[in-house]
Amino acid sequence: MASKFINLLQPLTMGPLTLRNRIIMSALTRSRSVPTNVPNDINLEYYAQRARGGAGLITTEGTLICQQGHVIQVAEWQNAPGIWNQDQVVAWKRITDAVHAEGGLIFSQLWHLGRVSHPDAPEQKASGMPVYGPSAIAARGGKFRFLPGQPGYVTPVAVDDPRVLIDLYRQAAINAKEAGFDGVERKQLVSSRNSLLLCSAVHAANGYLVHQFLDSTSNKRTDAYGGSVENRARVGLEILRELVSVWGSKRVAVRLSPSGGYNDMGMPLQENIDTFRYFISQADVLDLGYICLVRYIPEFDPKIDGQHRATKHDVLKTYRPCIKKSLLLLNGGLTPEEANQLIAAKEIDAAAFGTLWIGHPDLAKRIEQGVPIDAKLDHKTFYGGGPQIPYEEQKKGYTDYPAARL
């Protein structure tokens, strides 16, 4: 019997790549690269499982481009993978080979935390570098639970020349290519829990470095990288151009969360819309592999000074007209049913799922075969347990969710 998810299961062409379906695995921070931020055998099995489970494209968890800017305050540990040294490149090559062996495609999501790192974090201290941001403005909130006293955010050092950071992204893209990825995604504006040649993607969400430059509440610069919409968008667009110069256009992507909220992000509504319409339109001119938009997610909309921080609006309706050349992915609480309908209506090209992939390593095959998506998730194991947890126990809630008997 034909699946009712026929649109979601259709192959998708992205430049030279062919995705076997439109069921994308979103980036998911899982903090299992213990003890030295080098991907390990457990990470390898995790990604191989999801490729075996039929993902049309896997986006890696946020992968740090340098030792500086390396802290995750949302958890009690710091064990995100990096791609700034040769040991990490070699380790990622083993993972990309494993994904390819399962017929999968994988993007590396490149990440820098900017002002939401902490100067006392071990990796930050080891780098010998300050916590950088676009301006000397601290984000409100934060809780670094792995540090004594559980401090909050600090006032960052305004980076003198943002080209220093742009060059780090370029080197990370070169490293990702050596590691066997088929491209890169740049994470710019919000991480999502819901949300096979390998590619590179930019993490431009969740109030991290690129988002900090875009947002006028965190960027008060008076040089070419601050002030006007065009200037605030400059860092993100220059990073994308550098990545395209390394990879080619269709092997670079970007992830954006225009509603903001998380990590003290969010502008007045019209300024927010004007900023993101400009950025998305200019990014689309670069003919990217895809632009991933994250919808408003209540869990990422904290209250600060008694007010919700996000700029809540219809992300898909507002920015869909800006995307003409790149594919459009949507993320943020989608169900397979809704995703199938949006693809049928040509509102989106593919759907990025996050949380569903945590408990269902075979999510795409379950959707295809009509098998229930019913795993009981253990939220305590979403982010590992830090380097003090024995290696074998790091598998709990990570690689031990069973695939269905199909």
C-alpha cells in the first residue's frame, strides 16, 4: 500500500546532490564528544544509525570552529565536537565514511558561540582568547552550571576586526572538506530540538555569533559591521561567501531563527522583518543549497524582566517570498503530516525534524512504512552527562533507542 506521505518521501535534487527523501535530520546538540571535543566511536554509531534509518540528509550537531567560543551554557557539560584541529578532522572522516556506507548525506554545521561563552570555561581559558561579541553588551540570563557558583553571561570583548572570525569559518570549511563532508551549514540564529554527500552549513541561529551581529540589540557598532541593516548583515554574508568559495554554491547552507528569543535575541517587529528579509534575500542570491528557517518555538522564548523575549510572527509566510534560488527547509515542531502538506502545497521543499530523530534512529523508514512514532524520550539524557560519566554510559539515551522491526 502506498504511503500517505508521498510528498515527504520524494527524492530532492540539490545542485549535484540527490537526497533520497525530504526527511531531514536537524542539528541536535548532544554533548557526547568526550573527553576532548574529538568525535568518538559513540558519535560514529549515532550518525550511522540515522543514515541507516533513511535520513534524506543529516546535519551534524553544532561543530565548533575554534577553541575560543567553546561553551554550551544550556547544559552542565561542554562536550560538543570541534573541527579546528587535525585529530577532529580525522575523527569526522571516520563518521562521514560510515554515513556514506549507509547511503547517506551529511552536512557539517559550523558554530561559534560569540558572547554566550564564559571566560572561566576550560576550553575558553585554554585558547588564551577573550569572549568575543560584536559589541561589549552582555546577554541577559545564562547559567553556566558546570562552573563554580553557576555564573551567568559576561560582558564580551567587542572584536576589533570581524575578519578574524570570518577567517575561522573559512578554515573550518576547509577542514570539513578534508573530513569528507559534502558541504557545510552555518548556524546563525537558533538551535532546534525538533526541529549522502556531505555539505557545510552555517549555524546562524539561537543567538550565537552571527545572530549577534544581525540583531541591533547586541550589535551597537559604528563601523562597517554595525548600524544599518546592510552593515549588520555583513558578517553573516561574508562568511557565506567565503564558504561558497571553498565548497561551491549548492554545498553551502544557512540556518536562521527569525523569531529570536533564545540567548536574549529579538528586535522590534518591523526592524526584525526588514533585517531578515534583507539577509535572506542576499543569501539567496548566492544560490545556496538551502536556507533553513526555524519557526517560533515556545521553549526557546524565555521571559526576561517579566517579558517574553522573542519577536513572534509567521516565519514561513513572512520570508518565503525572499527565497527564489535556494531550497527552503522548515524546522520547529513539524509533524510528518504537516510537513507532507506543506511540501504538496509547494510552501517548503523539505522538512527538518529534530526531537523525533532522538528517539527514532529509523524515523524516515517508520514514516515510509507507517510504523508508529512513539518512543518515550528521556529528557535527562538529551545532553549526555559530562566527562565524569563513564564512556559506556554515554550511550544511554543516545544510541540505545531501538529501530522498529520492519
